[in-house]
Amino acid sequence: MPATAIVPGCHGGAICIGRRFSPSLHLPIPRELWNLSFGECKCRLANSRSRSRGLPAAIYRKSFRAHSGATSDWDAKNSVYEDGESYYLDEQDIVTFLDPPKQLVPLDPSSFNPASYIWKKIDDIPEERRQHLLSLLNARLTSRAWEVAGGRYDDPKLAKKSASPLLSGAVDAGSLELWDIRTTGAPFSIAWIHSSQKAIFCCSDGKVYGRFIGGFNLMRLLKLQSPSPLPVYFSVKEVNEVMATEQPCDFAYELGDGLLDLPEYPDEFPKPAKHPWPLNDQVVVYIRHLGPGVMVGQAWQEGRALEQVPKKLCNEILMVKLAS
């Protein structure tokens, strides 16, 4: 039997055999595994191989705990240890769902909502482990995640959910959230955004503002234009669609010229200053909520000149909230 089984499972009807694992997993799938998720299927196969080598499953699980550092019930249940590495099933399920093997035939997209599945999978991952998505999702998968997140707007209940307690209005003035950011394809002058952070905070005027933080690279690059590092502040606006494409979104980060009149800002944050080019050329980052603590964005340089054609500044941006 080929390894292409179509079943009504949690992956939209397909057992996803990930190409990121050992070639030994590319085997015919036993019938009793058809209704399992990819991660569960892999765990069963691993235990089966352990027993074939004379190792009982209990010893295999004990060995996994000893080598992978699995110290919680969640780790023991949702992890697989193989070839010296620990794989977390929910994280790998997200990757496999966004990039399924070509030989699998998906179910009719109208029979399920991919955005709902991704949201649930992210919700299943402990907050401190969601950072792993930053390294697991490459530029192509992040772009796919942007597309999948668009399915939220087809479900009224899902569309109301927020990846951020602060953006949902559930916090008071003075609250702050820190997020890690990964993207690719930005021009050299803002290449610091490839691996950066953002902070969003609520002020006493009831509005939400934020700041992109690029660490050493940001300071080094901006010192070429200024004697001191320049902050990159933005205001958070409720926007329903991307201007250039008319695709739906949840929020937008408007950078403007950088000279925001903030009523207050977090301690040790620098005073707002004028943004350098191209960040001062009407740059807007449009945001879609992907799951709890995870967002996907698109950065557009829309231009101050009326005749200017908007263009993307970089590839889609993955944002993951730091654990509290």
C-alpha cells in the first residue's frame, strides 16, 4: 500500500508524512495508523521500531525523557525523540499542514476551515514553545500562513479572536507586550528587520503604539545616518484591508515620519525621532492574527506621492509573542 492514505483526520483529510524527518519514515502506513495525526503516527512508528530492536515501548519513552529533557506531562505526550533530536508534534503538524507532501490528495477546501485548524494547533502549544515556529516556518511557509489566516474572516467567531490580549482591549494603560520577528527579502537599509523584535504598549490616551527594535544591527546601520540610534515607532490602527491588494486584515502599524506625539512611553525607551528612508515613505505593516500569540504581517511602502505605486518592503513577516 503506498504512503498516500486519504482519511477524515485532523489534517483536512490527509496523514501528512513530513519530509523533514528520517527517510525511514517513508514507508507504507499500517491501516491502524490512518486516523492518527502526523505526530501521533510518527510516535507509533518510532515505538514500533524500538520494539523491533528488542526495546519495549516503556523503555523507549524512558530513554526519550532522559535524552530530550522532557520534564512535563506535555513534553512526554507531545514529543518524539529520534536521531538525537526532539520533535514536538503540534509544531511539526503546523509545518506539515502548511507544506503537505505532494503525493497526498487534500479534501475539498469547503469541507473545513484551515484557519480554524491552525488556530487550534497553535493554542495547543505551550506559550514558551511557540518561539520554535520562528525557525520552523521559512519565507514560503510564512507566506502560506498569511493566506491561511485569511480564512478567519469566513468564520464570524474566529474572526473576533485576537492573537494579542493588548490588541483585544483586555488590558489597561501601561501594559506592554514583546514579540520576536522573522522575515526575509528586505532591502539592505532595513535588513535589521529580518531578525528583530517589536514592542506594543497602551497609553493613557487609550491608543496603542509600538516600536520595532533591531538590536545591534539596527544601531549599526542607523549610526551611518545619525550620531545616535533612531527608534522606529508606529501607531496601531484598526484597518480592515490592505490598501494595495484589498485583502482583509485585522490591524495596521502606521510608521509615518516617526515624530509621534506620545503621551508616555516605556522606561528606557528613547524619545521618538524622524524615521530614515524608506521608513518615512508612508510605510504600513498590515497584520493578520494567526493564532494565540502568533501574527503574520505584510509591510508595504505606499509612498507619499499620489502617483507612487505601492510596493512590498519584504516578504511576509512572522511575529511570535514572548512568553510572559
